[in-house]
Amino acid sequence: MKTVNFRRAINSRHNSLQSITKLGLILFSAMLSMSMPAHADMTINQLQREGGVEIKSWLSKGDSAAEPAAIREQVILYIEVATPRWFTGGTRISGFGMPDLIVKQRNQLATNYTERKNGQTWSRQRWEITLYPQQSGEYRLPKVPVRVQVSAQDGLTVSGTLYTEPMSLFTYLPDASFTQDEPWFSAQDVKVNESWKASSEDLKAGDSLVRTLNIEAADTLSILLPPLGEQSVEGVKGYPKPSVLNDSQTRGVYKSKRTDEVTYILTTGGEVTFPKQEIRWWDVESQSVKSVTLAAKKVQVAHTWRSLINTYKTELVILFVVMLAIVTTFKLMYRFYKTHPAPQWWQLAKALRRREWALVRALIYKKGREVSGEVELKKIHDEPSWQQASHSIQNETPDAALSRRMWKRLKPKRRSERSSVLKGLDKWH
């Protein structure tokens, strides 16, 4: 009897131990299930629906037809993500592109701050993406993917991609005087500085001039700032250096700077004029057109022998050809008149110079016979002045001036006069 009771006691104790073990396993399973994350399979979208994370976006301007942005004006797309707990990893914003729209994330760091909302402290990150529209009209901005990583209520991390809402950006041409082909820009706080540096104080052909143009502006891009215009200047060869572009961001202010440098080689002497140049922009602060004029620059350049030849080489060639033709003509005339009699006008000039009046008289008579067929001078013309001159030549010592005048009057008769004389001779015969 005692043995049976002992066995029953052992079995009862064994059953109690099994029950306790089962109960411990159940409690351990419950505790383990409680320690495991309740949101282990939670997605970022579920967390967003439960209010554990939020995203919103807006434009600095241009997101309504009532406040459009000017062409080439900087517009900031703000993207803000927030959570009532904290961010456990870096936030990454995917880039996007659109025709005629320059998109830049110039500030690589977000603005972090906290805010009390419904009794909770929210951690917020605000990101900025700068937009520079190049055409007027409406830009339909797409959804922007934002990769976030935040802490859930269970203390574990939930990561995924959120998307901003699509928006519209309206733009317009700020002034009718601007054209798409003209190098103008939209900005504020614009500063323009120009400098010249000569290789020597007294410039001569072969020397150089270095021209440097600096343009600084806020709320624009350096690639949108106009370059130093290409100028075709006679007697100058320009050699531009690559432009130096610099974009920076300080305390939320976006600054841009462009530096252009051109070296001009002066190839000729004389006065060289570099024409004026105008830089125009739309001032977004005053909503007006502003401009700066780079004054024309004149420099005096001295010639060198090489530049003198290069400058007047065409004229020098023509002068050389003319002189060569004259020398050749004189040589040919000299050879010809060595075997032929000199022309009568030459003989007359020579006789007048030597005051050989008998030869002068003979030459005048000879020419009179050749041009008129008359033996006597007085029969060539009927004018009283001619009659008096012929009498002086025949009976007195000829005068040089008178001789030259009579020589000029002795011209061959025109064809009509010769034909009428011949007809009269035929009729007389």
C-alpha cells in the first residue's frame, strides 16, 4: 500500500513538472514574441500612413499662375521629410531632368531642426534643389524619389522611398527687349569688374594686351553668366583662356562667379579700338532690366618694320609693279630711239630748251604740212590770232610760249573735215 502511494506521488510530481515546463515554454514564447519587432515587415508606406514619417514639397515661386517665375530665374524646390522619432540613416534625393530646365542640388546638406506637433517632438530635414527654366510656359515637375531611413516605435529601422507630389512651374519672358539668343540672365546683387594689362608701357606691333572680365551675381548659375563677347578688331588677334566658373552657397545664399580672360596680340601699328560691350540682366529683386556698359578702349600702337610691310604689302606690291613697268618702258624706248628718230614733241622740247629757234621754226612748219597739207602756216587757220602768231614765227625770233601754243593748235583734222576736203579736190579735178 505504501508502494502504491509512493508511485502515485511520483507520478503526480512528474505531471506537475511537465505542466510547469509547458507553462514556462508558453511564457517564454510570449516574451519572445513581445521582444520581436511588431513592425518587422512594416514598409515605409505603412509607416507613413500611420503617421510615423511624412514628406512634403513646395516651390519658392512659380507654383501658381498668380506668381510665375522669370525665364532663367532661380526657383528653389523645397523637399521636407519629418518623423516623430529620429532618422537612422542618410537621406538621398534622386535627381531628375527635363528639357529646357537646369536642375542642380547646389546645397548637399539639409537644414535639420525639431518642431513640437501635438505634444510630440518631430525631427525635420529640409532639402533644396535649384531650378533654372530656360523657356516660357509651364513645366510639369515629376514626382521626386526620396530615400529615407527612420526609427519606428519598436526601435528598429524602417527604410524605403517616399515620393513628392507632382507640381507645375509657370515661367514668362520678363521683358520684351530680351531674346533667347541674347546673352542675358536673371539674378540679383550683380557686380561687374573689367581690367586691362599691357605687356609694355609704349605699345608696338607684337606686344600684347590682357583683358579680364569678372561677373559676380546671387541666385544664378555661373554657366548662365554671359561670357566676354568675341570681338573682331582689325590688327588684333585674340586668344581666350578657358572660363573660370565658380558656384558656392553660404548661409542659404547662392553665389556665382565667372572670370573670362583674353590675350590680344597687336599685329599692326596705328590706332586700335576695342568696341564697347553691354551686359544686361533681369534684376529679380527690383523686377527691372539693368545693364552695365564696358567702355570702348583705344590704344596707340607703334609700327615695326615687319608690321609696316605686313600692313602695306598690297600697296608695296603695286608700287613695285608700277616702278618695274616704268623702268621697263624707258629701257624699251631707249632701245627703240637709238635706231629711230625721236618724236617731234621731244625734238621740239629739246630745241626750246637749247633755244635753237631755227629748228623750232622748222619743226612747226613740218607739223603744219603733216596735219593740214599746207606749206604756209597762215593758210591753216583764218583767225586773226593765228595769223599774227604765224607772222611772228616766220619773221621774228620765236617765243617759247608762243611756239608751244601753236604746236598745240596744229592737230590733225577730223575725218569729216578730211573727207570734205577730198570731195572738194575731186570736184575741182
